[in-house]
Amino acid sequence: MNAISKDLPAPGSAGSTLQALNQWVVDVAALTRPDAIHWCDGSDAENAALVAKMEADGTLVRLNEQTHPQSWLHRSHPDDVARVEHLTLVCTPEREDAGPNNHWMAPAQAHAKIDALFDGCMRGRTMYVIPYCMGPIDSPLSRCGVEVTDSPYVVANMRIMTRMGAPALARIEREGSFVKGLHSIGELDPERRFIMHFPEELTIKSYGSGYGGNALLGKKCHALRIASHQARSEGWLAEHMLILGLEDPQGKTHYIAAAFPSACGKTNLAMLIPPEGYREAGWKIWTIGDDICWMRPGADGRLYAINPEAGFFGVAPGTSRKSNPNALASIQSHTIFTNVGVTADNQPWWEGIGDDRQPVTDWRGEPYDAAKGPAAHPNSRFTVSAKRCPSYSDKAEDAQGVPISAIVFGGRRASLVPLVFEARDWTHGVLVGAAMGSETTAAATGAVGVMRRDPMAMKPFCGYNFADYFAHWLSFDQPGAQLPKVFHVNWFRKGDDGKFLWPGFGDNLRVLEWMIRRVDGSAEGVETPIGVLPQAGEIDLEGVALAPGARDMLLGFDREGWRAEFEALGAYLAEYGPRMPEALRAEQQRIAEQ
Ligand code: GDP
Ligand code: PGA
Ligand code: MN
Ligand code: MN
């Protein structure tokens, strides 16, 4: 390891030629009082040393080296297993700028509150300085940050999830600016936990949690909350979207970006393997990203997208050879598992893994007892490099990004919402995104299965007022723009028996195919007040086993149900007052009156 020292570095003498970075590190160290400071270079040797240290102190448990080479299990504190939205704050000078969609605190008060927690919190610990780049190192769309943390687990995860270390530091020194992220696991006490964002200051302060979305600051905090704020002023979009390439039998690839709330199918769709028949015909899905998408208009007027991340932080439960073979192949080695169970021979295990191995230990490290709940926490995760995924596309490393043909919104909706429909135009598409609702999942603390509004799957992640955010989306509709078509999907419609009506997973390709045919103009669809639905026969259902009546429920339009839905949407938009763009309210009213 390089540059570990007991003393605080003098300004200018530390790990960077950038004075502003050194000074910030010095200031942070003066506040947090670490025993040592380590500037991360991202090398293999550094990682090996960190992993060895974590194995020695029990932070990581090595898994079966024969079946899962170079893979580890981390058990988090049992009270620290998901994002904490009620403790996540956006601290803009004006409360209105954060909007009713965010928890807010005045910046001065917020700094004072969290700095009191940081005071001396790294005594006895090493402070790691992690320079990282979100997006390909050479892309003009990429942005850099530096995370300072006292958690080696965070370092190991950031190394997988971002382009971390020397090349990122070189870019930061060239550009002279970076997002500052200060993180400490603190005491892992839920009563002493905050995730704070200061968009105007390009600053994040996170205390008291080691969980992914709260602690890997490049991900949700930087690449969504801070970036969405930056994107608004710079004319681009930072979205909670997967990006995939859909290659047709002629070899033509369309790129699709899709926003689903956490634990609603992004990773699965991004890695989809086409169903029988499609596969043989030559259809193929290429993975660009599974969680975050940054996009901006190119010279030709199309939106070009990059995945700012370098790895996947995927939901483990439900991942099987059947549901997501690409994910399973990705996590055979070099993977960090968090809060999964283990088998007698020390292999990782979770509910829905789809083979006959059995867990003996649960995610808390206790003997597995089905009566005490699942072996793997419902929000247990794997962290793995995107390069390990068999479907990972070369285009994901392309500095220019990929042109987006279609944007898809979707959520968990047990009733009403059909399998797929298409927005009439961009403004309608923005309304479709704004109208999104979904049942809550285990990705955030709190009740599961409760319907809530989650516009564009950004409720937990938009770093500013949703009314301004919708206005920003609307602003892309300009002369010369070649905007993607906008669709809405619902893989989670349930029948009266409570079972999913649609098989989902690989069969979702049938729906993507219809979208691409709409883009190319070879599917007609049928007009309804909510948009264009597939005509009978336009979605190939050959070989799909559907329950009686399922087809009509999946592909039908329920006028009365939608009337109530649109009334509720009108009330929701009104909550934002006059700040809500008039065009969006007019669109809502136009449809409500049909
Ligand atoms: P993400 O958090 O949005 O990336 O969601 P994931 O792709 O990890 O999926 C979250 C959960 O939803 C997992 O338990 C999946 O098995 C499940 N899931 C994903 N896609 C589908 C689908 O098409 N149909 C159904 N019924 N479940 C799905
Ligand atoms: P997810 O990402 O969208 O894959 O669940 C993590 C999260 O949202 O916390
Ligand atoms: Mn996410
Ligand atoms: Mn995911």
C-alpha cells in the first residue's frame, strides 16, 4: 500500500497535485481524526491487501474457492440493509428547490448537524481517499468525484462499481473539479445516520451506514442526486435507468433505456436472454448498464447515453440460471456478496437460486431456520464488475455513448396497468413518466408492497424539485430533436389468484420487439386515451402459457379504472402548485376528459 502515514499530510504534500483536493483531505482529516490516510490507486496489490485485512478482522468471509474463486461474503449490521429514504436529505439553500419530493434541511444547519457526528469519528481507523470516474475515463459525458471513507468494504465495492484510482485522479487533476463525498460508517447506529446532499456545493456527506446506496457515494448520491441537479443546468439527464442493446436477426441494434423503481426488474431486463425461437432466429440482448443512465442530445439530435457505472450491485434473491443466466454467470467469481446465506460447503445461497443446494447459515450468520425468515435478506446483493457479464457490450466503453431509440417506464402494478403502451409524443411521454406508481420493495427500509408515486423511478433520487425536473424533461422537445419513443410496461400485473399474469424475464423480449417495430413503423397498434396499445397478434405470444383471461387483462384498456387513475394523477400534479409545468397539467386534463 502506498502513502499510509500516521501524520496528516501537509497541504500540497499529499497524494495529489491538485491543491483543492489536498486541502479538502486535510480539512476532513482534521475533523475526523483518522490514525492514517491512504490514497487509493486502484491497483490489484492494493485490493489484495485490503481484502486480506478485511478477512482478518471478519468484515469479509471467503467463500468456497473451488466453486466461487475470489469471492467474499459481507454481513452488514442487521439494521443496515437498505437505503434509508427518511434520513436522506437534499440541502439546497431554498426549501422549494428541493421540492416536496425530497427531505430538506438548510445547508448550514445540515453541515453543523452532520459535522458533529463526523467529529473525531475516524480515531483508530484508516481514512481512504478514493478518486473515481463515473463513466468511461475518456468520455466527455463522464464526471469525477472523490470519496473519503473509513470503510475498506466501501473501497472494495467502489473499485468494482466505478473506474477508481490513478486514472481517475489524473482526470480530476486535469479538470480541477470533482464531487466531494465524505463517508463514515460511524457507529452503524440508525439513530446517528444521515445521507446529505449539497448540490450547489457538489458535496455529499454520509454518516452511519455501510449499505450500498447510502455508502458507495458514486452511485445514487453522485450519479443520480448530484448529477441530476448538474444535468439540469447543463442540458442533460441523469436517470435511474438500465441501458440495453436489442440486436435483431438482421444484425441491427436498437438501444433502449428503461426506468423501473428499485427491485422492479432493471438488472434482469438489461441481461435478458431471448426465449426459445427468438434465440435461434438471431435476436440478442447486449448489456450496457443496469441501474443508471446519463444521456444528452448529440449533434444529430438523438439522445446519446452512457452507463456511469463499471459494475453491478444486483439483487441476489430470485437470481437463477432460469431467471437471469447472465447474472449467474457473472457472479461465479470475483464477486462480493452482501447479506446472503451460505451452504454447508460455504457457497453463497439465496431464495430462488433455483437448484437443490440448501442453506445452513442465514444472512445474520446464524443457523438457518425457515421459521425465522429467509436465509438471504430480501435486499441482499452481489457486487461484480460489468466486464464479467457475458452480454456486456463493447459499446458500454464507447466515449460517445449509444443512441437511444426508446425510453421505457414501468413499475409493479398488480392491477389496471396493461403489459405495454406507447405515449403519443414526448409531452405525453413525460406525463407517463410523471404518472408512474409502484409497490414498494425491500430496496429501501419501510413497508413492502405499498403503492406509491415514483415518477420516472426517481422519487428517491431526484436532487431537485420534481416540477422543475418535469420541466427539464419537457425542454428536450426542440426543433431538430430526434427524441426516442416513450413506452410504459408492467411485468407485474396479477390475476384474481394473486399470481403474476405475465411470465416476464426472457419473455419480456416479445414486448421489446413490439417497441422496436413501432420505432421502425412496422407495427400499427391501436389508439386509446392512454396511448397506443398493441393490436391483437402484434405481440408474438406463440408458446407463452397464459392463464384464461390473462391476454385480455394484459393487453386491454379499462376505461373506468383509468378515469380514477387520472383523477388521482391530477391531484398529485397539483401538489406541486404553480411550479408544475402547465403543459403537463394540460396533457393530464386532455386525457382525463377523453
Ligand atoms: P432492479 O433492482 O430494478 O435491478 O430489479 P432486478 O432485476 O434485480 O429484479 C428485482 C426482483 O424482481 C427480482 O426478485 C427478480 O427476480 C424480479 N423480476 C425481475 N424481472 C421480472 C419479471 O419480468 N417478472 C417478474 N414476475 N419478476 C421479475
Ligand atoms: P436497484 O439499485 O435499482 O438495482 O435496486 C439499488 C437501489 O436502488 O438501491
Ligand atoms: Mn437502483
Ligand atoms: Mn438492479
